[in-house]
Amino acid sequence: MLRIHPDRRHLTDETGRTVYLIGDTAWELFHCLNREEVLRYLDCRAEQRFNFIQCVILAERGGLTEPNAYGRLPLLLGEDGIPDPERPDLGGPYSYFDHAEFIVSAAEARGLYMGVLPTWGDKFNCLWGGGPEIFTPENAFAYGRWLGARMKHHDNLVWILGGDRPLTEEKHFAVVDAMAAGLKEGDGGKFLMTYHPMGGQSSSAYVHDRAWLDFNMFQSGHGWPTTPSHEMAARDRSLVPVKPTVDGEQRYEDHPINFQPEKGYFDACDVRVTMWRNLFAGTAGDTYGHHAVWCMMRQPSRYFPGTWETALKRPGAESVRIAAAFTDENDAALFDPIGDAILDNEPGANYVAAVLVRGERRAHLLSPCGIPETLNPDRFPAAVRVSRAFRPADGEEIPCVIREDGTYFFPDRPCGRGQDAVVTLEW
């Protein structure tokens, strides 16, 4: 069971151990894969050291009209011929919700938390996408209450409301608030709850003051230039009341830059730099994604390079195990982010994210391009030394030296894109 850390900025399990969420966006998992495929997916992600899988019950891509792998739809039609949230289809074996529970249980058996969206956002705010809008405050409450009661025997859930849509009208707020209330009544308040916003935004812009919102979620997204995730984290961390914040959707590996394949694709370096910047920005988690995996793509194209199976072991996903090992060894709840670890820290590609470790004479920093930088003498004493430096791509230890003037550099190593390094300083 996940809980809010006493510091109100991080998450813990029931033993009090800090849990840093390392997620994957598998939005169409319930909708697209059969049980054998589900187990292949979950086994791979567990082996790679992911601990949080985000997926949607009423999915975006034909989630109300295209059946799952067993030919089942989630909802029966109402008298108006529209799928009715108060009429889940439960008849016979392999119903949609039986399959969903199989997946939640399989994840639980592998030590994986599940971030479950009851619905994608186009089902209450069809700003774009297929919709249709089927939710009112009344049926959102009923659906939430039923779903919460059905799932409350699990221990590995987090509820994620929203689904890539803003709240722009009072009716949108009313639906989301009602669904949150229904979930809490159904599960007895057992599971933590957050909200997944559209790209470049945070849940804090809409529902930070809601009692049901246990932690914020922002989406640094897939645009170019990508919204700086560490800046979004800092904004959320500055708010009152204090709540943890998580990047719920960073730039996906192999996603078209700015949604345009002709501009190229985000790669493993983009994934790693955002992942480690989020960790050193004081977030409670970061969510990886691959553009062919979130939708469980079966046919590659220019817009979706790869299939979900061929994409599972792309370099960005494989590098997750390095971040997971680091958070196992280092308590993220002790990280105090600092923006002035180096002199003239520049925004953008060269921004060096850094944290001081509370109660210790130690700091960690991410050098995104391996460029020599000068430590801020107001932050670090002259006796500072490098205790460890490694490549977040594969964990390989690399040499790092500090000159007398406080400049650190990486001997005999090129600078530039893909030369990201994590450095631990002690004094």
C-alpha cells in the first residue's frame, strides 16, 4: 500500500520505506492485450525494475466501441444507445472487468503498483479524440463507487483521474469531483488519488486544493522544446498545502518530436535526462513511456516506430534499472534540490540538476552533456571531492576530476549529447 510520506513531498509503503515511482505508460493495456501478452509485458517491466504501471479502463482509442482481446466491451448501452457508465458488462467468462482484474492481480504478484485511470478524459471533455462524452456528475459518482468497491481488495492501486484533458468548464470539475467521491466511498478511501493533465500542465492548476488529491501529477510532454520538467516540479513544490508531485508523462522514447515525424524522434538520452532531472528536482516519481507501447501498437509506421513487443527493450527502458538501483541505495526523501550547484547554471540542454542530501555532507548532480562546469563555492567547500561518477545509460563507472578552481570534468571523454553522467560529491 502506498502512503504519503511524513514530509508531504514523497511516498512510502506501509513499512515507512520511501517509494520513488518509476512508471511506464501502458495506457491501452486493459484494452488491447490478451493474458499471455499481458504477462510478457509485466515480466519485462518488472525485470527492468519499473514499479508503477499506468493504464486506462475506458481507453482512448476506441475504448467504448472496440472490444478487448476477448471480444468484450466495458459498458452496456443505455436506452439512448450510448454506453452507460452505470451498466458495466459483467456477463459470462472473460468480461472486460474480469480481464482488468486479472491484470491488476498479475501486477501485484510481481510487486508492481498500478496507476489506474477509470476513464480517459475524452469521455467527459471531448476537446479532441473520439469520445463520446458519457459522464454526468451522477453517473460518474455511481461508476466510481462501483469501481472502487470492486477493486478495494487489491493493495497495489493508485487512482488517476483526468486523462490528458484540461478542466475548462464547471461541468468538467463536477464530473471529476463526483467520480473521486464515488471511488472513495467504494474503496473506503484505501487508495491514493491524483489527476493526469494535458501536456505542459499540472493537476495543481485545477485541483490542488481538493481534499481528494493526494499528490499532484504533471505532464512535461512531447513538444519541442519540451516543458522543463524540473521547473514544473519546482512550481508544484512551492504550493500550499504541500503535496508530492510526479511527472506522469515525460517525452516518450521514439515519439515524434512535436508530434511531427519529419523532425525526428525523442530518444533514450531525452528519456534519461528528464528522468534524472525529475529525481533531482524533488519529485516523488517519473514516468517513462514508449510511443509504440502506450497504445500497444502491432503494426509499425512512421508515426509509431516499432511494435509494443519490439519496443519493450529499447535503451531508454533498459536504463530504468540504473535509476531504480540508485533510488534503492539513496533515500529520495532526503534530497533537497538546489538550482545553483554550479556557477551560471543555464536553462535548457545544459541545465545541471542537483540535490544536497539532508543530514549528510554529500550531493548528487546530473551533468546532461558531460561538459566541464565550475562548482559554486557558496554551496561547496574547497575540500569537496568526487566519490562516484557513472553513466545513467548503463551504470558504468567513469572518472571525474575536480580541479583546484572547483571545475569538474571527465578526463578522456567527449562532451555532448548522450554523454550524460551522474556525479556524487562528498566533503
